[in-house]
Amino acid sequence: MTEGWKDQQALFLRLREIIVVVGMYWSRDLSQPDGWTRDFFTRQSNADRK
């Protein structure tokens, strides 16, 4: 892959993450998340700390 694509890939993956979070916010009760949603947010918060 070219260097330009690597930069774009990081932005694409971040945008994809934002889309998933917005979709969950619109379609789920986040005050009582299911297992998948809880795991997703746990993984994301742990990744942001690194």
C-alpha cells in the first residue's frame, strides 16, 4: 500500500467507528445496553486510553 492510502485507511476506520456509535445511539437504549454494545464500548474506551 502507498503511504497516502495508509493515512486514508486510518481516517476511514475512525469514520466507520463513528457511524457504528451513531447507529447504536439512534436504535438502542444505551442506559441498558445489551452484551455486544457493552463490549464494543469497553473495547473502544480501552483502545482510546492506549
